[in-house]
Amino acid sequence: MYKVVFVLGPPGSGKGTICAQIQENLGYVHLSAGDLLRAEREREGSQFGALIENHIRNGSIVPVEITCSLLEIAMIAREDANGFLIDGFPRNEDNLAGWKRQMGEKVNEQFVLFLSCPVDVCIDRCLHRGQGRTDDNVDSLKKRVDTYNQSTFPIIEHFEKLGMVREVNSERPVNEVYADVVKVFAAANQQ
Ligand SMILES: Nc1ncnc2c1ncn2[C@@H]1O[C@H](COP(=O)(O)OP(=O)(O)OP(=O)(O)O)[C@@H](O)[C@H]1O
Ligand SMILES: O=c1ccn([C@@H]2O[C@H](COP(=O)(O)O)[C@@H](O)[C@H]2O)c(=O)[nH]1
Ligand SMILES: [Mg+2]
């Protein structure tokens, strides 16, 4: 069984930043669904490149069969991992249902790390991220935030009802956020 922590929060809430630090210090392998989709978009011969780019620019959500397969392939490649941080997935009901179908019997879902941060702060961070992402512009960001509010936040609420959500306020400096995140992992791994 793969041990999995889902990491969710609005665009720019710091998911990638915090996951990189957990990977470095706690031995979990960081798998960003967005990064995997961007890599697939760039892969020569991919039949999904245009479809993925269209969804990314529009802040809409790629069909789960594509994303989930990329995640599973990445997990199989790192079967030695202590656990996986699945960053930015599941984002909607289609994602959740597809994940359960494909991975339900193969994973142990430890908890959901929810990085909460006001949307205006998140947008400002994305606009200054400087990574040249095709969706870090005002138009795409409006759509990404709408998708987050309409489709992803209800998934966090779903996990909340199951008692699985650990919320950390990520509006604060990275070192403060990370210190609280480490406490969450320590508590979860003591159980
Ligand atoms: N706590 C923080 N305080 C200030 N800036 C931060 C903080 N966390 C992350 N950042 C910066 O904000 C930007 C977005 O961070 P990051 O890429 O980690 O967010 P994300 O949640 O993965 O975003 P996305 O959902 O768009 O992939 C980056 O430039 C990062 O350096
Ligand atoms: O599970 C996923 C994850 C991402 N997407 C698409 O990618 C972009 C960027 O995602 P980030 O997490 O911000 O890197 C997102 O807006 C979606 O269009 C997806 O479809 N499914
Ligand atoms: Mg990210």
C-alpha cells in the first residue's frame, strides 16, 4: 500500500514550496499533479499536449484518467518512498471518483494538508512567481480561483467531514508555515 498525503489549497497558497521542504526533510516523495501535467504537455509524442494546455490556461480540470495515470506511473517509479505528497489533487468530484476507482485499493490516505491563505495574497504571489507559467496571468488566475472555490473547496469539505483535514494558515512566512506543518506530520506519524 502506498502512504499518501493530499496537499490542497488555493493557487499560490504555497503547496509546492512546503512539499519541497517536506520531501527534503521527512522522506516523502513530492508529486505535483500540475507539474506532471506540464511535463506531459511538453513530452514529444504526447496525444494530450494541446488538451492539457487548454485546461491549464482556462484553469479548468483535466480528465481524471490522464492525471491519475500520471500519478500512478510516478508512484510506481518510486516504490521505495516512505510516502507520497500528492500536491494539487484531487481537485473535483471527477478526480475523487477516478482516484478511488484506480487507486482506492492501492493506497492508505493518511490525511489532507490544507494550506489556507486569502485569495488576494495567493494571486499576488502567483503574479510574482516568475516561473513563466502560462496560467500566471490575471485572466487565468480569475478562472483558477473560480474553479478552486466551486470545485476544489467542496472536496476539502468532503475530507473535513471524514476528519481527515489538517489546516495550516499559509499566509505567514514560509518558516512559520513549515514549522506547523512538521508538527502535523509528527502527530500523524505517531498514531
Ligand atoms: N508562505 C509564503 N510566503 C510568501 N511567499 C510564499 C510563501 N509560500 C510560497 N510563496 C511564494 O509564492 C509563490 C507560489 O508558491 P507555490 O508555487 O509554492 O504555490 P502553489 O500552492 O504550489 O501554487 P499553484 O497552485 O499555483 O501551483 C512562489 O513564488 C513562492 O515562492
Ligand atoms: O489534478 C490536477 C492538477 C492540475 N490541473 C491543471 O493544472 C493547472 C495547474 O495546477 P497547479 O496545481 O497550480 O500546478 C490547474 O489549474 C489545472 O488546469 C488539473 O487539471 N488537475
Ligand atoms: Mg504548485
